[in-house]
Amino acid sequence: MKYRNLGASGLKVSVISLGAWITYGGSVTDKKKITKIVERALAGGINFFDNADAYAQGGAERVMGEVFGDIGVPRHHLVLSSKVYWPQSDNINDRGLSRKHVLESVDRSLERMQTDYLDLYFAHRFDLETPLEEIVEAFSDVVRSGRALYWGTSEWSALQIAEAHAYAKANGLVAPITEQPQYSMLYRERVENEILPVTEPRGIGLVVWSPLAQGMLTGKYDGGIPKGSRFAQLEQTAERFLTEENRHKVEALKSVADDVGVSRAQLALAWVLRQPGVSSVITGATKVDQIRDNLKAADVELDEKAAEIEAILTS
Ligand SMILES: NC(=O)c1ccc[n+]([C@@H]2O[C@H](COP(=O)([O-])OP(=O)(O)OC[C@H]3O[C@@H](n4cnc5c(N)ncnc54)[C@H](OP(=O)(O)O)[C@@H]3O)[C@@H](O)[C@H]2O)c1
């Protein structure tokens, strides 16, 4: 495993990380299976595990808390994150980024995850119904009160990130150190054109989600949709990714992967890790074999193939 500083902070995150969305407590409920995947991830050097209050409505935080407890991982070996924004119930205040919801929600996440603090706490989206000042002050207080060590944003616009950072700096508050955007070979324009120009100069590191385009880039959908796979469960996601254009690109990437002697999953993850500003790729895995495959991406060198890959992706 390789580790990178998260942006300009001193926090080191594994370049490959593991997230719980859709999978743990959702499509994978067998705790023994989740434990095996997490054990493999830890053995391969993964230290960063991403989560959110919204994943399986708290179920993902709960099961991951139990799994880490059962395995007995020392807390300081882990970089644990969670997020707040999406509605947690029908209650009008149980959503968004008001000071009330942020401070109440973080305590519920800590309880579910059986930990005294998070390493990273994310604003899962921007909240247009709460003033930016209130949001930054609330997250700054989460950090100052010791409930989290750092905070970040997810899927915020460049302007929102820049304004939050500037407000924190101007007012002696804790500024965000990370942004969590979607980024992969098949979804790149927003990060490259909009987000990076704002995050890089401010020392804000990217930890990116769906780096395998939810499995599309692994090649598992070359011959149709396998039973039990994510696209078999999520029709809209399948429709979004299974376009003719994407199919051609993923097929063309096979010969590059074969030349390098790696799987397409490893190629896709290694490609994201070559891009500027990226500290970690947050992968998902429903099977031990998947995490085993993905872990190897940390050591893949693509310098000689970069131009060939770029030609395929921009064709
Ligand atoms: N901030 C946000 O708004 C946001 C949004 C989405 C995700 N996230 C974070 O990002 C994490 C990763 O997202 P993601 O799960 O979409 O990432 P992904 O790595 O692009 O896709 C993961 C899925 O692809 C399949 N897969 C993974 N490795 C494979 C391999 N080697 N061979 C074949 N299939 C493989 C598995 O699906 P199947 O086995 O089910 O087919 C797996 O669940 C989430 O858990 C979450 O922490 C954040």
C-alpha cells in the first residue's frame, strides 16, 4: 500500500480506501462476509474507511462499528469518516446542514460507529437553505469539540468550496481539508475543469468516489449484466453507465490492461491515482476477491501507457 497526505494536511490516507455505500448493511448484510472483506482491506494496508449516516439509514455505520470492534483494530490505525446532509427521518430538522442537525447528527454517527471521534466529517452536499457562515461555524465546532479531527465537503461547487474556505480563514475557524467528488475514467470533466482549479491551490485534497464507475470499468458488464451485480439491482445506474460509448472505451481499455499485465479494475484505479490533487480512491467491494484485485492498483505504473489511455478516453 502507498499513503498520501490528505491535501496539505498531515493526515496520511491509504491511496486505496474502502467505502460502505449500497454495500455494507445494504446489498451485503452478512456480517461475516463484511468482516472478511474488511480484514483483507486491513491486511492490504487500507487505513481509510468511508461511511455516511445516510448509508442504509445508519445501518452501514452500525455494522462497520461492530466489525471494527470484532476485529479489534486499534482506533489510531484507522481513518474513519462519516457524512451528514441527507434526511434521516421525516422530521423537518433531521436533514441538511443547520447547526442543529450537524451537531446532533455527528453524535448519532459516533454512537453507531462505536467511536469517540471521526477522523473526517463530510458535508455530504451543500445546503442551499442554511447560510454558508452557519455551515462553516458548525463544522468548525465539530472539530474544535473533538468530535472530528478534520472536515470536508462532498459534491460542492467550486464557488461553494472557495467561499467556505475563505470564510473559515478570515474568521479564525477550521477550514475544510478535503472534497469528495465523483471521479473516474468515465466521469472526469467536473473534477478536472471545475473542482481542481479551486482545491489544488488551497491544499484541499480529493478523496474520490465511484472510481470504477460502480463496476463498469472492471469489464464485468462486457457480456451483459451478471446476476447479483450492482447494475442488476439498480436499473437507472445500469442505464446511465451502459452506453455504447462507454462499452467501446471499456473494451478498448482491455488491451492496454493486458499489455501492462493488470486487470481493468487495477488500470482504472491506477489512472485516477495519477491525476493531480487525488489523495485516495474510495472503492466499493461486495466480495473479498474484488478488494484483493483492487488493492494491487496501488503499485501499478502507467507512465508509458498514459497517452494511449488518454486517446481511448477522449475518442
Ligand atoms: N460522497 C458521495 O456522495 C458518494 C457517493 C457514492 C459513493 N461514495 C463513496 O464511494 C465509495 C465507493 O463507491 P462505489 O461503490 O460506487 O465505487 P466503485 O469502486 O466505483 O464500485 C464498486 C462496485 O463495483 C464492483 N467491483 C468493485 N471492484 C470490483 C472488481 N475488482 N471486479 C469486479 N467488480 C468490482 C462491486 O459491485 P457489485 O459486486 O455489486 O457488482 C462494487 O461494489 C462508497 O462506498 C462511498 O463510500 C460517496
